[in-house]
Amino acid sequence: MLTERSLSARKEDAEMNKWNQIHLKKSKMPSDPWRSPARQVWMSAIVLAALCAALVPVTPTAAYSAELPSEGGVGASAVTTVDGSDLRETAQFLADQFGVDVSTALARLNHQEDVAPLLADWWSRYPDNYGGAHRPDGFAVGTTVRWVGQPPNDVVAAAAAISPHIRFDVTADLSAPALVGLAEQVNTRMAEAGFTGYATEPDFRNQNISVSAWGDGRGNLSQAAIQDAVGALLPVSVGLDIEAVTSSPSLDAATRGGTAAVRSGRTQASCTFAFTVKQGSSWGVLTAGHCSNDLDYLDPVTGRIRNATFEEEHIGYYGDFAWYSVSGTASDRFHISRTSSLQVTSVKAWQSIAIGDYYCHYGQRSNKTRCGTVHGTNLCFQGDTSSCNQVRISGATPVAQGGDSGGPWYSGSTAVGIYKGRWTTPWGVMHYFTPVDIAADDLGVEVVIH
């Protein structure tokens, strides 16, 4: 039986075993070939079972809040600010984009955020039983939680205390951590078999492993070929879905969050900074790891450019992210347009991101906010840029432009993710991001919150 790995436990494995195509400007890992943490799970299940009860969700916290220095900061009169954890701003974006009432969108968001702490807690405390969660399509209020066996009384009671719209589906045969581990094994086995141009993703709703193929992969990745390569890994109860996408994942062109990251001598955004962070006495900002290492901070209101110093990046198992330090202090705010910002009051735990969640993204290059719904989580890419732990978003329009990479994904004042890129499928453009708490934990920084 596969057993849950906490983020820190998974990190220890990956530190010792390098992802096939990892890219680190400041290498922290030895050069031995990376072995999937899921494979480690299979080999170490008995030992790890005794440790599962002690697992807790890893969520960076901080209590730092200070504005950028006045010479590079933004005056209160120039920027509209929204304080607290109010979700109305996000609900308005959703209402405008999807044609629903603001009250309908707000009810869905409130339910989503109310239930999120429970999902993170159950993932960590019940790694052998929690089977993942998903929301209904559209904007109906509700959460379906899959469970292996009957949920214990404390889980049922906690759900009832939060919302009458949580239901349990007890038909799961594998837990969510186990299905994630199995998808990672499939990804690794396919790479070992010589396949390229694909991504794997656990489908918690249907208890399947999904494989998306692009480019040459569409011709190579037949159901029969993949079944031959990975069939021995799959239990009878786990299906295998193959989908062809029409383009490879597209990476957009390579203080406050949501601000422009510009290359030296330029004023047009090369990428977007996501959220502000702190490490010891140093303040900084997060962005995507594939962005240039020569970026400066461009104030969206004053137009002034401030120096930013590249510190560290990661493109690999944990996702696609980097951080830059800046002089002075940093605000707890991030921009959702060039003239308005939100205040970060919390960081979303990666375990609580569920299929059907709604999140929004802002990019400086396009100066647009786009919102969409979670199509899948824990997605792993194998191609020109290989990375795991990606969240896939569908329905987010307008399409991001080059320079929107690295920007913030959020829900109200909750920091959720760092934008990586997009791809085109028969069902439209899919966007994907790295959960911000995974990035902060790996980089050793704390997100600045109010």
C-alpha cells in the first residue's frame, strides 16, 4: 500500500535523488539520478506507516508587514487597497467572466475557503483513507470528499460543523496520497522507457491516472504502448486515460507582489512578481524559475525601477519558482491591477487545493485578471521543462501574454500559486501554477502576510 509523504519527507527524498531534468542555478542537490518519491513510498511503506500519524501540513506563516520605502513605494492616494480576507473582489471578477451574480460567486468562494482547512488536515492525518475532494461544476455550493472505507466520527463531525454541503463518497479504493504517488511512478516509468512530451496527473474524481501527450508524443503515446510500459504498476481499480493536446506547454517570456519584473534597460514586463517574502533580515519577491535571472522591480504606478537581486530558483520536482531580494522592506500587498492591490492575510496549503476550486491570476504584461477552475492537481511534466506539483486551471480567459509568468494566483486575500505557463488542448487553453507554500518551503522563505 502506498503511504502519504509530508512535503518535508518528500523533500528529503528529492534532495538525495535528482529529478531527470532538474535545473538549479544554485544547486542544492547531488548529481545522482532522481528517484520518484512515490517509488520510495512503495519500498518504504511499512517503515513509513508508523510515521504517518505525526504528519502535519506544511504552510509557511509570517507576521511581517511593512511598506516599501517611500522613494520606491506607492502612495495611498495612488492605489486602491482592499484589506482583510474579503472575497468580494475575486467574486466580482468571477461574476464578470462567467456571467453569474456576484452573490452566487461569493457563496461558492466562501464555501471553498471554509472547507479548505479541513481538506489539508484530513490529507495529513488520514493518509491511508482520505481520497481527495472535488466541487460540482459551475457555481453550486458543495464539496464531495472521497474516502477509503467509512470516515471516522471526528471527520464527519468536523464536516457537519463547517457546512451542510459536504458529502462523503466511500467508494475510493486508493487514498489521494497513494494516487499521487502512483501517478509519479507512472511518470518515472514512462521516462525510463524513453517516452517524451507528456504529463501525468492523478484524477481524484474518477480514480484514474491521466496522461496528456503533445507534439511527437501524440503519435508515440498510444494506450497500448503506455499500458505495456506501466501496466504492472496499476491496480485493477485504477484506470488510465490518454488525451492529446494540440501544443506543448508554453512558458511565457522568459516591493509588492503582482508587479512587473523587467530586464535591465527595459520597461516592459519580462515576467511578473507574485508575492513578497522574507528570509532572515532580507526582503524579496517570488516569481517563476524559468524567468530571466537578470530582473529588476518596476513600480506599476510611479514607473520607477529598483534593483532586485537573484537569490535562488528551482525548476524540477517541486515546481517552477524563484525569489529575488530587494533593498529595504516589503509590503504584504500584491497588485490585481496597476492601480489596485489586495492584502495577503493567509497562504493556501497545497493539500487543500481541490478540483473545482476557483482562483484568479494577475499578469503585469497583459494587465489583465483571469479566473478559472481547478481541472487537476499534482501534475508532472516530462519535456523541455520537467516539473511536478503543478495545478492545472481551465476556463481562465483572456489568455495570458508573455510577461505574465510568475504572477500571483489567489483567492481573495489568500496567496495560492505562482504562474508557470499554459498549453492548448481540444477543450481550450489550460493554465498551470506551483502552489506558493511549496515554493516558499523549498526556498526557505516566508510569505509576508498581514
